[in-house]
Amino acid sequence: MPGPDAKGVLLDVGGVLLPTPWELLEDFEARNGWPPGTLPWRGPLAPATDPLWRAVRAGELSSRAYFDRRAAELSDRLGHALSWPEVTRRIFETPDGLAVRPQGPALVAAARAAGLRTGLLTSKLVAFLSREVVARSEFLSSFDVLLDESETGVAKPDPRAYHQAAAAMGLDPAGIVFVDDDPANVAGADAAGMAGVHFDVADPGGSFERVRRRLGLGP
């Protein structure tokens, strides 16, 4: 879809607007007073550092089992049992507020200035961070629409998830650019009639630039 045809942008949250948990581990170490390198695993950002992630990629371990084991490791270090959603909240809630990629607010501001509708279509944001945490984020709470699988019961790449989002935004799917770090979800958006853009978590800057071009926005 050419940029001038875009009427709205619909974004995933985790990995796109929020960094991945792996990107925040060094800061999390520092906040807990742990030596650098205490948490050396970096998942898809550096598979060589993370045997468990390599097992996920090889189909030997489920992603849920991966995060459960990482939660157990962090629970041992923190001295009390935490689920992965609870760990996630601790990682993302920094003293300065919720960790957000700095390019995200700039992109959304440019989209709004161009008259585009803005929406979030996410899988577990509410389940992991809670509505209260989302509401405290001036950025995340500013979107026109927020649909979350935790509340709707419809998960990407089910076509209904994209159609629900389009209806909530008041737009035809053909006028929406959808952004996600999961290729399967991008393919689902394309199949639902949207213009999907894959967000590469290893290249956030380049990914945001691709989104801007797809939306017909300037630098």
C-alpha cells in the first residue's frame, strides 16, 4: 500500500513500542545491585549467549517453558517466587516510568500530525503489565484504540483480531498499516487486508524508518 493511502497505523506493543525484556536486563541488573553479566542471556538478540533460546529456536523447548525457567531463575535471585508476568512488570517499570523505545512516541506524534488514526493490537500487554500500569503510561494510554487478547479473547493472527481493530478504529483494513515483530502476525494482517510491516527487534531504528516510509511520513 502506498503511503498516501494510509489512514491509520496499528501497532503491536512488546518488541515494537516497548523494548524486548532482553534489552533491559543490564539496567535491571544495575537496579538490583547485581554485577554486570549476572543475567548474560539475550534471547534472539544474541542467541550464542542463550542456550535455552537456542532450544526454543530448535523446537526443543516451548517459548512458555523458556520464560517460566527464566522467571524461576530470577525468583531465586530475588528471594521470592515470581511469575514471568510479574518479572516483566519489574523489568519494564523503571524509576522514570515504563520503558518505551524513544522512536515510538516520535512516530506516533508524526502520524497524528498527518491526521492518521492510531491503535494498539497486542497479545498479553494487559495480562503482563495490567490496565493500571498501561493507564499510568501517558504514551500507551494516548492511543485511539487498544485491543488486547487478554480482554478480547481473540489472538493474532486470527483474522477476527485485525477486523475488530479496524472496526474500532473506524477504518477499512486497506487503510491501515500494521506493525509487529512476529512474522506470523504480519502475514495475518496482510491476509486480513492490511499492509503489514515486520519490525526487526535487532534493528529498531531501521524498522521505525520502514514504518515511516510505509505511512508516507517524513524523517
